[in-house]
Amino acid sequence: MVTENTNLAPLLPDRHPQHDLFICDVADAVLKDVMQHMEHPFYSLSKKPETSVKRYKNGEHWLEITPSVKGLATIYDKDILIFCISQLMAALKRGEQVSPRVRINSRELLIFTNRGTSGREYLSLLDALDRLEGTRIRTNIVTGDEEQIDGFGLIDASSIRRKHGMDGRLLWCEVKLSDWVFNAIRNEEVLTLHRDYFRLRKPVERRVYELARKHCGQQKTWKITLAKLLLKSGSQSPEKRFRQMIKELAKHDHLPDYEVDFDEAADMVIFTNRGSMAPAPLVEGRVPPLKSETYEYAREVAPGWDIYHLEREWRDWIIEPPRDTDRAFIGFCRKWFEKRGRP
């Protein structure tokens, strides 16, 4: 029987506190993640390969994830996408043109994600690319009396350059992001992550942080039942074990950006904003992002509709930023439902 070492520090050490000068641009890049990736459990939290098809359903909407023979892309494989997204967002802020093809210097990637730089770490990138490229996602979008079913991958293709021979070191790789991911980047549907995200030891801790970042955001607090948090996380752990992991997370209080408390009587998890995030800058003429609770309320006034689809429709329709962004969106959803009813 393998027992967990409880003497380990809750966070991994910062392996690269002083970055090499030639990667200063990487060190300064802001960590980004695609919002939809943070909402749905696309990635495996298991250390063993997951090869079974996953399907999630919410009302009439469903999401199906099919892994390759090498298994489902893991939450650690996702580091490659976070690196790519961060680089593209940094380039956009500099006013540069970007494309779905991203050239990755392997050493820069390993340092950026707080990994070691041994030969084994380079080889692990090859397996990660295979899983990312092999994982396929299919989902439906309901609009009126029509249903659209889309299929896509996390990355469409990858190219690798390495030294000749079995022990040759990986020099660089090029990744072609899927249109779905690239469009989210161009539309700035991304959120900033804390750099200590890469120091979290356990896959489920990374996933819980992502959910807190998406749902709590800049708000003071966010509450969710343990059962619902387990469902959103995609963890395969029994509820009893998951409850224990949340208790440990609350005890050590090491989650970036948010304090975690567990109310045993209500079986409720409470996230409290530490105030460590810089406020998101507002660009003149641009409609600011919506609060997370606005999406929940929008689902109530427009039951059955894909709220993110309605948000795209609303942002395309709106001309000038309203005084109260969240109230304006709720009003749009209410009128949309009054005119069209349930999809």
C-alpha cells in the first residue's frame, strides 16, 4: 500500500526564482487560460492514462471528450496551452500580429511552468503533445429550433525539432492551436492566473483554483456545495476522499488568490478573495466582462439557452458600453426569451 507523504510542503519549490536573461520576455508574460477550459473538465486529473470517452450534459447541451490511445490530455499537458496563450496575449498587447502557429523553445517552456530541465522533462513534452493533439471534443449549440454540433481538438498539429538520436534533446516545437482556442484568444476570452498555479502539487488543487478563478474572479466570495464542486472538477475520487482533500486545502491555506473554508454543517466550500489580483484594465469603448453570478441569473431568465451564445449575440448587438453592464445583459436575455421562448 502506498501512503501519501504528509510532510511535504503544500507548494512545490520555486525552481527558477531568477530566470535566465535570454528568457526575460517569458518571465514577464502574464499567465493566461481560456475561460471555457476553466469551466469544463476537459483534462484528466489522474496520473494513469484515461482512455474512456467522457460525456457531460446540462439540460439540452452536452459535451463529449474522446481521448487518443495514449489517453486523455492531462491538466499538466495543459501547461503547454497556457504557455502558448500567454505568449500570444503578450504579443497582442504589444500590437503585434499573431497566428494559430506558435513556436515554443522547450527550455523556456520548462522554466515558465516551474519544471526541471532534465532530459526526462524534455521527453515528457513529446507525450504531452501527443495527448493534446489526440484528444477530441464534440459539443452542441442549440439556437432556436436548430442544433449545431461542432468537433475540434485542443491543438490541430505539432512539429518537433530535436537532436539526432534516441537521447537527442528536444530543441523546439511548433504548435498549431485549434480555431476554437485561437478565436477565444483573439476575443480576449481569457483570465489571468497566479504564477503559483504551477507550484500546486496536486492535479485537483489546480482544478479547484481554476474554478475559483472563473466563478469567484474579482468578487469578495463564492460559495458552492461540495457535491457540485466535485462534479465541476471532473475528479474521479469518491466524495469522501474529495471532501478530505478540500479540508486539507483549507487547513494549509495555500491556494493562490483565494482562501478556502469548508462549512461541514452545510457541506459547503467558501472561497474568499485574498485581494492579490490586479484589477482588469478597461479599454475605452469596450464592454467590460460580466460578473460570474450574472451568468447564473441569466440562466434563470433565459432557461434552456446557451448563455455564452447569448453573450456573443449581445456583444455583437450592443453599440456603446452600458452604465450597468450586468443589468443590461440580464435585460437582453429576458427579452430574448420573451421573443423566442425555450430553444
